[in-house]
Amino acid sequence: MMTGWTLLQQASPEGTDIGAAAWRALLVLLVLIGLLIVVARYGRQWLAKLSRATPGEMTVRSVCPLEPRRALYLVRLRDRDYLIASSEGGLTLLKELEATNEDKPQ
């Protein structure tokens, strides 16, 4: 009966250097762990910088409280106004409005 070791020796005539393969695998594993640490440490900061709106691009123009947990918000994003309702169930877009000429930023 042939063992796994004899099959490996037959596969390559010069035999295999298990120690060198183990060191290479360990090196690859350490590099991958290092990359994972870098991404975990700095990835959120990089993504936050990419996804942020420019300062002043979004503003809450008005808030109208209706009840303790309900309110209406008028929000400006770029050149559009949005009427948003807030309740226990979350946020709901009620209407999208075009900004008027005197309201548009210059």
C-alpha cells in the first residue's frame, strides 16, 4: 500500500521540500494577515472620505415637529429640495421639489 509521502516523491523526481513549502505558506499567510489589518484599520476612513458629500452640499432647511416622535424635514441636496417625514417606522420621502431661482445657491 502506498502512502501519501511515497506518492509525493513519485510525483516529482527530486522529491519535495516540505520545509520550504511550509515557509512559503507561512509567508503568504503573514502577508494576508497584514493586509487584513491595514484594511480593517484604514478602510473605514478611506471609504468615509470617498462617500462624504462636499461641505454645504446637504442642509436641513426647516424642521416642523408634529408629535414627540414625528416631524417633517425640508432638506436641500445640491439644487433640489426634499420633504421628508420622520416617524417611529423610519423616514419617508414625501415630495421632491425643484429649488426656486431665489433659493438656489450661487
